[in-house]
Amino acid sequence: MTVPTGGRVHAGSQASQDSQGGRNIQVPAAYAVEGLSPKDVVGGFRLASAVLSNPAIARSYLADPTWQPTEGVHVIDESGESVVYAINGDTATVRVIDKWVGTIFTDGTYQPQPNGATSDVTYTLTKSAPQSKGEWRISKLPNFLVLDRTEVENAFWQGSLYYLSPGGQFLVPVRVFLPHTATDVATALVEQLSQPVPGWLAHAGVFSALPQTDQAPTVTVSGDVATVDLPPPFGNLNAIERDQASAQLTYTLVRSGVASQVRITVGGAPLPNSRQAVTQTLKTWSAFDPDVLRTATFTYIDDAGVPRLANGAPLLSPPLPEPTATKGTGTAAPGPRPRFVSAVVAPRLVGSSGPDLVAGVTRNPDNTQTLYAGPINAVVPVLSAASFSTPSWDLLGNVWTVEQVSTGAQEILVGVVTPTTTPKFQRVNIDGTLASSLIVSLKVSRDGTRVALVVRSTTGSQLWVGRVERSDRGVTIGGLYPVAPNVQPAADGVAWASATSLAILATSSGSEIVTAWLVDVDGWDATIQQVPFDASSLTAAPNQPLAIGTKSRQVEVLNGSAWQVVVDGGTVPNYPS
């Protein structure tokens, strides 16, 4: 390929936004040939490693052609690659150092690495192995593949598998990367769903209603209908399990873009379900979807410290009474009405009944804070401390907060709130990764299986995601990994936009400009949305526009691509969460 040095200039047409032309351009991998240097052998092997459909190309660079990777994929950024090599007789070493972005595990799931992580891999080569035939070939290498992001996107299908939350009430999605070696994506997804639950989710009590069997399901797709024929053990499922398994299969295939309708059979006969639906859609099993909420109007705090709905109506009915203050004479006099700094309504599924639950934090005259919780018409004070993070709810009525006590210590608390009982909170343990870190925000996913934490240190703030582990010893947040390590989120700048994504109000490393990011919960992809320069808080909900609070005490919502002021004299908006 050469660069032109003469000739006429021609105008080109602009590619459409959905055009794939010019993207993911790859140098084709080739089999090893004679006369390659050790550095060229390693480079050729790493390039050929992305051709999963023909592993013989990559193995042609190896002294042992039976080698197979067994430890997943290190995803790297090659922009800062460093290569050091040395030759000593018939032996050579090639050391390659790259920015380590994340890992695709053997179960197909992905997790990002902390900012600054490096992939440091050394390849040993020899000329003397029998298979080498006097050519440099790799004799020792790690048991994982090393691919950059573009190679991953070319070599793997991406899909979402849906499992069940503890108790089986809700679906819990997870993205998986499936190699192109499979016959088709529909079959690959269902086969993967029939395997054990990925380890990270399994520790959160997430499970599958699909029984483990040696006989794989078969999947055929005709038009927009996918037919899944299950092996005989599925015929033994009880009524609840049949519904759960049907919901898992339907959401997995439809949300992954395979089909819009699903037929589920056992030996060719329809698998019965409580909806009496032969052809099933997302709507058939919407009761399992934590993103299908009854109401999604946000609340905010006005200039007087009163929680209000988006339309301006007071949230609490009746409002909190004025407290009494005891004077030295023993007589009682009215004190100031509590001023809220945050208030969040619990999310509710479509069709649910009963009074709405709310949790909020007030600032007291002595600069301490009080946590209130309960039904919307009868909230009560439950705890007082130096401060509390903005409360966060799951769909089971559990409310979470981080309590900062006067001594500087902190505790993560969770309690069950019902319309008739005073909530009791228990302390939540956290694994060693963040055990001594300052947590300024905690947001629980609506399905109750994961939490997003904003952690602050002397170098800034960082967003982490962990799983909720429940056992006889109590509740623990474990399995923590960083998300969007290059941005620094605000304390009230993180919300669950859906079961698969987080909205973040943050600044990028080395910048003071505040931006909104929509980030996959596994950190794989992110999109950017510009926000007003004085944005200070953010909230999000499934199928709802982003809403922000500003330092100038306005609430704005994203209307298309423009921000619109909807409240003048209020801040800290929160969708039910």
C-alpha cells in the first residue's frame, strides 16, 4: 500500500452513522513462514490469536501445536506497547508490556482492571524443538489470550444472559462474550445459559431455573421467532420453575437481538406456562423485569428543605410536624421544621399495590443528620449520625445508606422497611479491597444483587461495583471491581439507569469539565452526554430521561439532545431507586 503523490483530487461522500465502512480494519493473520525473527514470531502469534475460527494459524507459531488457552482473555490497549527481546543461542525471550484494560473470563463475562494496570507477558522461543525445524517458535507462553478491544469485537459475539435473583422474583442480566467458533449466536447463548451461573453472580445467590443436563437444547430461528427445543429433564420442572425458565430464555434471546418472539418446547411439545402463551415475548414475562417500574417521576428538595414531586406537589402527606424544643424552664416550644437534604421513593413494579415507601435525610440544627424511613404518609426518624449518604432502595423494600459517625468512622447499613413496622438496620461488611476507604455514596441495583460505590481518597474519587452476598453471618459486599477508572464521579453523581447500565456525573482525569457518562455495568462500553457546567447531582431510571441538579438550584432533564429547566428553586433530584 502506498500514498499517492499526484493526480486529481476527488470529493468523497460522507458515510452514514450506521455505516461500518472503515471501522475495525484488521491486518489479516498469516501462517508462520521461514526466517522470522523472535519478535516477528511473537507478533504474528498475537495477531493470529484473534482468529478463533482457525486456531491452526496461531499454533503454527508454537513449538507445541496442541497448546490451548484455558484462562480466558487479557484485553489490552496497544497504544503504549513496549517490547524487549533477547537472544541467547537457540533460546530467545520476548517481553511485551501493554496497558491492561480488563479480562474476559472462561465463563464469558468481562471485568475491567484498575487504572494503571499492565499486562506484562514474556514469551520463550526456541529453535531446537523437534517441531521447530530450525525456525524460531514459541515454547513457553501464558495460558490466556492477549487481544486488543477491536480484536475482541471481531472475534466474539456479545449477548446478555438472564438469570434469577435470590428468591426468583427478578431477572438479573449479565453480558457474555462468545467466540465465533460456535455454530450460531442463538445456539451459543442457550448453551451458555444451560451452564452453571457465572461465578461472580453465583456468589450473590443468583441462580438459574434451567436444570443441568448433558443433552444440549436445540435452537432454530425463522423470521423473528426463535424455537428452543429443550431436552426431556425440562419436562419435570414444576409450574414456578417453568415460568422462570421461560422468562430466562425469552429475555436472553430477545434482548440479545436474536428474535422478538420465542417458542419453547420439550421434545417438540410446548412447555406449559402460567400465561398460557405458546409464543412468548418480553411482555409475557415483564413481571420478572426490574426495569419495568410502576412510576418513574423524580423527587427533589426545594429551597425550604421540603421534598417535592416533579410537578411541585409535596412528597410527604402530611408533612413532618415541627419538633418541640425543651427550654430551661421545662416548658415546650416549637422548634424548626426538619430540612431535608435528600429524599428517595422506593421503586415499585407495575401492578404492585400498597402505600409508597420513602427514605430521606434531614439536617439538624446542630449540623448532625437524621435518617427517616417509612410509608409516604407516616415516615419516622430511625437513626441519627454525623451524616448519611443519599438512601437507595431495591424492589424488595430494602433501603441502604452509608453512615458517617462523629469519630470519622463509617458503617454501611441496610434495613427492611414495611408500611407497618419500624425499620431495623444491620451493619454490612465489605471485603478487604475497600474496607478502609471513605465511601461517600452507595446505590443498590433494583434487583438487589449488586451495588455501586463512590469511594473518595486523596487522589480523587472512583466508582466500584460489588455483589451483595447474604449468609448466616450477615450481609457482605464482595467481588469489587472498578468501573470507568478514568473518571471521577461526584458523590451524588451515580444512579442505576437500568439493570445493565450506570449513569455517572463525573470529571475525566486531568479535566475539570463535568460530563455525564452512561456506562455498562461491566465497564465494557460508555457513551458521553454533555451537561450544564454547574451540574452537581444526577439521577436516572429505566426508559426515563436523565435529570440533574445544579449548583444554581435548578433541576434540568434531558429532552432529546438539549437540557430543559423543569424546576427553579430545587436540587438533588432522585428517581425511585
